[in-house]
Amino acid sequence: MATPIAGLSNLGPKSQQMLAACGIESVAQLRQLGSVAAYAKVKAANKSASLNLLWALEGALSGLPWQEVARIHRTSLLLSLEERLQMAASPSIEQTSSGRLRVPAATAHVKR
């Protein structure tokens, strides 16, 4: 049986409801997505989701208090979120298995 998200620290009932509304109901699902992708999924469905949810998700996965995540990991999480949003907006950009971005040669010359 999958471990429910309710057992994770940093995630209260409202956060759990927002995640469940997006189909994220287990720790395994959250780990597979990662905090940034899970937050982006929730934010796309619920515009009222704040960045505090991102800090809480990362804290739940890392075992850190969300306040510490917000203070120490804020920049890296925001950069990851921005990169994810840019990739979603530009389907010609692909991410390789190593995490690097690749623009196919057929579209690399197109100016935007």
C-alpha cells in the first residue's frame, strides 16, 4: 500500500487537498515528480497556490522545515521552476537525460 502524503511533515490539510486534486496522493508519487514539478502541477490547477507550498513540498521530501528551505534553497528552487516553465512554453526545447537543455538543429536558427 502506498504511503499517504498525510504522513509527511510540512504539509497541512489544505496542501494535501491541493495535491490530491492534482492526483498526487502518495509519497511515492510526490518523490517521482519532485517538489518543483508537483508545485507546477498544483499551481496550474489552482492559481491561489503560493510559493509557501513549494517550500513545504521540498521540506517534506528533504525532511527540512519549510522555513529553512525558503531561506536556504529559495534561489535554486525558483531557478528550477523558471526553467520548467520555460520548457513548457517552448516545446522545441528538450531536456536530455543528464538534465541539460537541447534545442533541435531544425529549430535552433529560428529567432524569437
